[in-house]
Amino acid sequence: MSWQALLKLLRTYELDTTVHGFRSAFKTWCIEQTATPWAVGEAALAHVVGNSVEAAYVRTDLFDQRRHLMQDWANYVAP
């Protein structure tokens, strides 16, 4: 989901928060409440991890780990 789509949702429901606030809450939850590796949390936020040399060697998108992480997040925010 793009940040523009999330921003539209926030405005539609007149929620007093920001897109960055949601992303920050997710990353904080990853760090404090899970044993998720740093790189998986960063990939879930679509962040580039490492420099160009590291990127040349890391060829995974961590899809399965991100999928499990997002399911855990969904369970956390909507039990």
C-alpha cells in the first residue's frame, strides 16, 4: 500500500496520526515485541539495508519472513 493510499484512509476516518506514525509504531513493535531480525523489519518497511557492496551479495527479498511478520502484526493490531 502506498503512503498516499494510507494518508487518504487517515483523512477519510479523520484520524489524528500520520503515515510515518504507523510506520514508526510498526518498527517499534518489531524491536520490542518480536525476535524479528533487523533486516526483515527494514525490508517490511521497504527500506534499503546496507550499502551497494552488501546489496550486491544479498539477493533475497525475505518474502516468507516478511509474510510471517505481517501476519503477526495483523494479529497484534486486530486480535
